[in-house]
Amino acid sequence: MTGLQTALADYLALRRSLGFSLARDAKLLAQFIVYLEQREASTVTVTDAVAWVRLPSGGSPGWLGYRMSVVRGFATYLRTLDPATEVPPVGLLPARRRRAVPYLYSDADIAALLTQAQRLRTPLRTATIQTLIGLLAVTGMRIGEVIGLDDEDFDAEAGLLIVRAAKLGKWRQIPLHPSTVTALQGYRRLRDQQFPRAVSCALLVSTAGARLLYYNVSQTFTTLVRRAGLTGRAGSCRPRPHDLRHTFAVRTLLGWCRDGADVAAQMPLLSTYLGHVEPANTYWYLQAAPELLAEAARCLDTGAGGDEPR
């Protein structure tokens, strides 16, 4: 068995341990390795990847894009073992619709955003934006879900948020850490001092007491990102509010990996918590974040008794 074949076997074992079946991926990657071996290539290069992806005559953009995504996932894994591996960048096949690469926020990034929010014009505006950012970071909610929260959706006694403005009209309950409950209660007191008679039923309000507008929040967030000095990374990876949701999901998965949890068994719980309609939307994080793939590989190898990545 060659080095590439061994690496493929380990890669498939790793991802199957995370709940993927990968029947089609395994077949395609086996073909890709045969292609590389015929050219006496010892690792993946962008040139070889593109050439193999485009082999099918008359292949649709969707099929070619799928082939490329399979190669890119394997190459991302290989690069954790061999720095000479080239990972095909996103955008080589522009005809295919693609998801943005998630910007994963560090604790320092989030702290910088909260600090910059202190420069907003009024104490209520500062508290509103800080509370919104905090909720996005610690609950993984969608920004539209946070904006759509009514005051009655926060149950301080039970420590719950009820998300009603979710996709496809679904709703779910989100348990809150006691510190989050305390922060929301503090925000409520400040809001009610400003508006003893509620202007709207929203939990988070604007300086006029009305429900927040997505456009205004987005513009404010962009300003905070600029003032905090957060910059985009490769390709389409740039700081967005929605990436706080991605960060929450990836941190949860990393925590499970490091704790030795059965990730495949836990994934349905995360899907439900995040309000994903399709479990595939949750599994996407396992290939969207190289940090997560590398950590999963390390944990799997350690569990097998090895001290170094294979």
C-alpha cells in the first residue's frame, strides 16, 4: 500500500468515525489516487487536482464541483500531515454556487468587538449591540432569530429562550448559562428604564424603542469589525455576524473531540440545538473548518495509541 493509499484509508476512517458514510467519496478518491500514482506524484497539487476533476467529458458544473470538493477535503487532511500538499483554493470552478468560508472568531476577536461597541452613541445602543453579539456567540442563533425575539420569549426563571422566528416556521427552546440569564436581565432593566412604557414587544430594541432592523445591525457590525481591526482571511473568508454561529458550532465540535465524546452520536443534538432542517447542514462544519478536521485527526490518533499524527 502506498503512502497516499494509507493516508486515504486513515482519512476515510476518521470521517466515518464522525458519522459520514462516504461511499461515493471513497470511490472517487481511490480513482484520484490511481491517477496520481500513474503520474508518479507523491502528494496532491492544484494542477493534478484540476486535471483529474475535469476528466469527465461533458461533466456538469455541479458534478465537477462535487469532484473538486471531495479532493479538497482529502487535500485539507493531507496538509495536516504533509506541508507540501497543495489544497485547491475555493473559486477554481466559479460556475458552481459555493458557501462562504466561515470566519472563526477567537475570544480576543469577540472581546474587541464588545469593546468597540462602547464607542456607540448611547448607553442603550451599546448595551443592545453588546447583548446581540453576546447572544450570537454563546447560543449559535441566527441573527434574524435574535432580532425576532420578543420579550416574552425570554424565561429568566427557567433559563430559556424560545426561538419562534426560525426557518420554515419551526420553533425551538435554547437553554442558557446562568451568566447569560444575568446579562439579559441586566439589559432588560436598562431598556425598561429608558422606555417605562414599551414601544414594541421586542426583547432587543433600537434607541427609539423599536425592534432592530437587520440592515442597521449589519452596518453597525461592519463598523465594529473595522474599528476592531479584524481582517478577512483567504478568499471569501471575512468577518460576518453569521460567522459567530459558525464559531459556536465549531467550538462545540472541538470540545467534543477533545473530551473524547462520540461525535457521530452527538451530532443530532447539535442539529436540533442550531435549528438545522437537514443534518447535512451540521455535518458541513466538519469539512468547512480545517482546525476541526486536524483536531479530530489528532484525537483519533491519540485514541489509537499513537503519539504523533500519522
